[in-house]
Amino acid sequence: MRFCLPLLAALMLASCAPSNGGGPVEVAVIGAPESLFDQGVRLPSAAQHLRAATHEGLVALDPAGQVVPALAERWIVTDDGMSYIFRLRDSTWPDGADITASDVRQRLRDAMARLRGTSFGLDLGKVRDVRAMTGRVVEVRLTAPMPDLLRILAQPELGFAKNGRGAGPMAMARDQRALHARLTALPPETRGLPAREDWQEVARPVNVRALGVRAAIAAFSRGEVDLVLNGSLSDFPLAEAGPLSRGTIQVDPAIGLLGLAVRRDEGLLADPARREALSLALDRAALIQPFGISGWQARSWVVPPESFITPPYLADRWAGASLDKRRETAAARVRAWTAAAPNRAARVRVALPRGPGSDLLFRQLAKAWAQIGVTAVRAAPGELADLEMRETIARYAAPRWYLNQFNCNLKAGLCSPEADALVRQSLIERDATARERLLVEAHAALVKREVFIPLGAPVRWSLVRGSIRNYLPNPWALHPLFPLSQPTT
């Protein structure tokens, strides 16, 4: 199988126009224009979507966010949950060479090596070995059962390449000057499926670019773009106010982290009780109310209780305490600190991304903290801050994902060595009940340190024209581009 890239490059000279159900699908992913072709280990959203379309891994995600076959046509899990065995489909690299189990073993090992030192690398901590059993069978061995392994293997960063080129399911031609990519779905027979004679007529190309949020919304409003992806809380008010008569805002039921990471434990924030005071003072439902996002879930815990097999605590961390009582407690802690030294001011510097949503959120935070005697100051870009907004989409729903975001080796803010040690211990614990108990204890250690002020679920939104098919909101905010090209009949 060889991709006809010169032909694809020539096709990119065609003008961009709304597809109206036919012709190329025009997609814009919110982000820096150059981020579309990022090759790092921490891929931005634009590069994740492009990588998923052109670099298949063992498995992939469908539009609903469910795991589906990719290079692996099927798999089994051993009864003890300690081994996943994948059978590869009969497929080839772009140069025509067969994709073998040895290829997959080496590339998966290489990817894991590259990811060391990242939170995603920690997520792969239970993978003990990758073996090529026969020419088309790969085994992934674990240190303990890992029900979320398939979802992790479906992440774009674990897509495979040979000589810099992936095996599909789409071929890419790149416009170097305009930073656009044109994606063309590979014929079914190259993906181990029955051939379809009319494939060239029914499969639609997908043109992808990364744009700043205002440019993306403007392009959608002018009818130049069919689909805008990767909107966040910081820019949500722009989408809500835009001219959307020809499109619809879709909000993903995203899971993950939205809150404020504590960057420094100095001054007012030197004591965990005072760090908790800032969290106590917040009416989380009121914070999000001005955004008008229905179904948004407030969070007062780092790890949502429903992430555990059996929820170990109530949904509200301070259940039974009124907001007034919480603020009274918080204000007393702040007063005790300011009274201990003359001219001491209770002030926190907060870093948030640029955008009208961040402006609105900051005003809400400042208003709440003023009621307990704390002044909030907005940090300038690049300026050292006490608190930093974090809005991260989960790769899987288990407690370990949340805990790994605060691992001390990441140096992303305050952390808990005790929590990290408990998580490491869970990696080799085979008993499900004992493993969950370790993670509950790790969460308690993290909460005791008050390293994070949770606000709620992260926000991801899209603009979707009515002509788009095979798009679905999903918890992971990853929207595969390949299904957009597929015929509906």
C-alpha cells in the first residue's frame, strides 16, 4: 500500500467552502496554528486529533468515545486480568511492508519510554512487558489487573508510525505554508475490510486546521468551517454570543479536573487549613451559573467519589455545613493569620488563561474570597502565581488518573509524597478491594495536603453544523476525524 501524496497535495489547492453535506469536511481545532503538527509527548488537542486520524494504535475511540478495533482486530483478557492478548489484522505500513507483532511490540515500548516523566507515563505504570507471541499476536503483561488499559491504548500518543508515517486510517497531505492538513480515508481493502467500488465517490476528504478561538468562531459563522473543536471554559462566552443560526453549540459531558492548583505554600497559603479556607468559601454552583452551561457538575473533591467501585465519601466534601457556616470558618482562619503580624495582608495571586470565561470566573472567585477577607489579584501572563487554573480532560475514569496529575515527579505544584507512595503500592496489588483501599488512602493524603481547589468538571464545547454526520459529544472530548469522512449509506 502506497499513499499518493503528490495527488493529495494538489487537491489541497481547492478552495475551502462549507461542505453542505458534500465535498470536503472543513474542521477547525481551537489552538495555535502550528500546534496541528506538534510531535511532542504532550500533544495539544489539534495534534491529538490529527495523530488519531493518521497513526492507528492497537485500538481506537469511536465518536461516542467507546473503544473499537484498530490495528488489533480482536483481543482477549486472561481470567486473572493480568494479560491482554491482541490479534493484529492483516495490514501494511505506507511503504507496503507488513505490520507485524514485532513492529507493534517495539513501537509500544518506544512510546512508553518517551512518555516517562509525564502523567500519561504514570498511567502506564502497570504495564510490565510487551511481547510478540507470533507474527500477528501481541501480549501486554501487567503487574496488576488494569480494566482501563484499552482506553489508555486508544490514546493518540500511542498511535504507531514507521519512518514518521502512520498506517491510517487516513492519509495526510500537508500545506506547509497555510498549516493545513488534508486527510483522505484509505480504501477499506487496505484496512482489512471488504473492498467498495464506489469508495472514491462516497468517502469525503477532511480538511483540518488549528485556529485561535475568535478566528475559528468567525470562520464557522462565515460558513467556511463545518466543525469547531476544543472550546474551553475560558472562551465559552464567545461561542454563546456568536452568530450561530447555521450551527449548534455542543458541550461534551467531559470528565477530569477543573480547579486551581496551589503553586506555592508561602504566606497565606503556607498552612493547609488556610488553603482549605479558600475552598470552603466557594459556592461552586454560583461560579458556573453565569455561563449558563446546563448539566455541569460541581466538585469539592479531587477524585470524584463515583470514580471508585464503591463511593467512599459523600459527593459534597462539606455536606451538612451551610455556605454561611463554611465562610465563617474560613474567615476565622484568615483573621487569625493576619492578626499574628502587623500590616499583614491576605492576598493571593491567581493565574488563568486569557479569555472572557476566565475574566468572568476570576470576578466570581474574587467576590467569594473577599467575603472571608482575602484579596484576589490576577497574575499577568508568565508572572509567578500562588494559584493556577487547571482544566484537564481525563484519559480514563479511574481514581489513579486523578491522583497521577499531582505526582511529585511532575513538579506541577504542591504534592503529597505519601499519596504517591500509596499509588505506587497499588500498581502491584492484585486484589481489587485492597487496591481500591490504597487509592482511597492516597486521595485522603492528597486532600490533607490541600494541593488543589476543585471547582467541577472541565468544559469542552464544539460548534457543529447540521450537515455533519458521525459527531457525538463524549466524556473524553476527542472527536475522531475518520468517521466524518464515512458515507452514511
